[in-house]
Amino acid sequence: MPDGHLAPVIGDVTGHDLRAAVRMSRLRGVACDRQAPGRILRRLDPAQQPLHTRAPATCTYAVLEPGGPSCSTPTA
């Protein structure tokens, strides 16, 4: 992202056919918006509506700050 943060986006759609590939491609285009990352999740449902499907799609979106807190596993 322009401010140096990383924004990994992981998505999946139901199916393994051409329709699923088209849906994933369309939703991926929405998720790659670097100008307004905070609005990505709000735009996914409207982007899917023209495809006339009720098949579910999932998305995980995170923002990682350089030098931010890290996760660690406690040791015994």
C-alpha cells in the first residue's frame, strides 16, 4: 500500500468451473484497489450481484504494519 503497510487478501468462491473462475476474477479486481482499501469489503457484495448467483464467496482481509506488534507462541 502507498503508506508502506501490507494488505494480504485471501478469497475463495464456491465451485471449480468456468462460472467460479469468472466470479473469482471479478471479485479479485475489487480486492486489488489500493486507493480505497477500507472500502473493499463493502464493495464485494455489489460486485457479485450482476453475476446472478447465490453461491457463497469468502474473503479475509488484513492490514499489516511494518514494525507493528508481532505474534509469538509462548514457550513452556
